[in-house]
Amino acid sequence: MHSPEPSLRELVATSARIGCFGFGGPAGQIALMHRVFVEEKRWIDEDRFQHALSFCMLLPGPEAQQLATYVGWRLRGAAGALIAGWLFVLPGAAVVLALSWIYVVWGALAPVAAAFDGVKCAVIALVVEALVRIGRRALKTRAMLAVALAAFAALMFGAPFPVVIVAAGALGYFLAQAPVQATGAVAARAEEGARASLIRRHALLWLLLWFAPIALAALILGADHLLVEIGLLFSLLAVVTFGGAYALLAYLSTEAAARGWLTPAQMIDGLGLAETTPGPLILVNQFVGFVAGWGEAGIALALAGAAMASWCTFAPSFVWIFAGAPYAERLRENARAATALAFVSAAVLGVVAKLAVFFGAFALFTRQVTIAGVTLPDVAAPKLWAIGLALAAALALMRWKAPLLVVLAVCAMAGWGARALGL
């Protein structure tokens, strides 16, 4: 039995609680929302929650934030969507911003650098865990395996991440055996009815708000300014990033290094910082924007870069929810769309595998080699202690289900120990 519709004040308090305690990545955050919204508050029933989750899994961008936004929209319309969606993000964003500043100011100190050497090993373990988790879900057929291998090979040889994702989706769409169906069309049309015009206005408003900071920066500072580059890059990623934060990191790492924003080692550090905070892991984008701005012009541009990266990462979610939520059932029952998304999921596995190789080359080996344009670890220069620590972290996370924060803390201390021993 449902509880009465929450007041905006109740929704603010509950959403802030979820935002402050949403550790553990998307799985932990979705479980927390289920416990609070479905079991404790009883504001939404199990079927509606699962329907919302299925729809958000089909969207690009951070699915946990989109789920919070969708639930807020169901409960209190546009105001509820904004409350639940932004309060899911803002507590973690504040922490990542503070940690980013600490990192650029004190990250070069020997004790801090040693701790991050250990944290990098935990990050490698987390990427491997994501690889296994996505593989179990995505590799259901030989065709899916072929798509994953092809995506991995294409990315290793420099194919752009968006092209790989779009190509996988297009291939799945045209290879779908079943015809397009819309068995949920009647129910969808009934729900569309009175809300359709208002929903379109909300979606259009957020589309304009999404690009407004980029246009303003281009008008005032010039089209080639760093803030415009940050806005355009993260806006592109917001459109093509299926599969969560790990899916975008391989492309983002390459782009950030090529533009001189930060090094691969700094990218791994940023991921480690984001893993220790509440909120979505994709807050690593804010770290990238901050470090890029800091490197070019200090704290003022760093803060602006962090704000631009965060805005262009999370504002698009409101476009997707306002524009698409009422039509979710129609999309879920479209056979070609389902097959296209299955192929995208398989390609995401190749993306994460490329990320594992990329991060491993810099975190677990002292040198890298380039063969046919592909950056690989130099197997003659391993960091044996780091490889051992990464394996131990992977076992702790995947076999013994150790808490993430504990694994990160232990790895940081192991980094200090390795530095003290001269390893």
C-alpha cells in the first residue's frame, strides 16, 4: 500500500540523504534508492520502480542519477525531478571539488603521491570487476562476443569512442530479426495525453539550459577557449556514453591527454578520488575539468572548468527524462531498439577492456611501449608490488565482497609501505 504523495520538503530531505550516503557505485546507489523510496517511504511501488530502472538503463549518461530524477518526476512532477536529480549529485560534487583542490595543491608531496600509487592498484581492480560484471550481462551470444572483440580492437587502434558505440547500435538495429513492435503503444498514448505539451516544454527548456553556458562562454571568451572545449567534449560524451562511467573513461583519458589537460596517471588518481565519494562515479568528469582549468590559469578557471564539466554531464539527464519517460514503455517493447542496445552493451565491454589495458600500462609498469600506434605495457618493466596489490584488491572486491572504502584505504597504506621500502 502506498504512502501519500510526499511534500517537497520531505522529498528534499530524503533526496539529500540519498545523495550523502550513496556510496558503492550505481549498484549500491540503486539499492539505496529502492530501500528508501520503495520499502521505507512506500512512495512508489516495486513495478513502477523496476520500470523506471529499465528505462534509465537504456539512456546514455549516469543511470543512477537518471533513476533518482525519474522517481522525483513521478512523485512531484518537474519540481520533484529537479530536487531528486540534483540532490543526488551535489553532495558528492562538493566533496570531489574539495578533493580536487587538495590534489592539485598537495598531490606532489611524497606521502600523498605514495598513497595514490596504492589507490591506482585498487582502481585497476575496480575496472576489472566492471569488466567481469558487464561481460556476464552482455556476452549472451557469439555475435555479442564478436562485437565486444571488434570494439576493443577498433579502440586500441585509435577509433573514436562515439563512432564505435554508434556503429554497434546501428549494426544491432539492422540485424534484429523481429519486426518493430509497439505493443505498449496504447498505454503509452493514454499516459502521454494531457502531459505531452508540458513535457515537451520542459525538455526543450533543459535542452536550451544545457547549451547556454557553452554559448555564453563562446560569446564572451571565444570559440577556442578551454571552457568551450570542456563543454563540447562532455556534451558529446553525455549523448554517446552507454554503460556508465567506465565506458567513457577510455575515450576521455585519451582526449584529455591529447589536449594536454592531464596525464593518464592523473586520470587514474581522479577515478580513485571519485570512488571514495558519494554520488555517481562519473563525477570524475568534474575532476578533469578542474585539473584542466588549474593547469591553464589557476583556481578561477579550475572552478569554472569543474562547473562546466559537471553541468554538461548531468544537465542532459533532465532532457532525457522529461522527453522520454512517458514513452518508456514503447521503447522498451521495440524489438529493434532492444537489439541495438544489446549490441551497444557488448561494445561497452570492449571499451572497458581497452580502459583496463590503458590504466594497467601506466599503473602497473614503469615503462610503456608503442607498437603500430597502440600503447602497451613494457612487460620487461613491471611493478611487481603493484601487480600483486591489484590482484589482492580484485580478490577482495570480487570474491570476498570487501567494502570499497576499506579496499581503497588498505591500498593507500600499501602504497606508503612500498614507497618506504624503496619499491
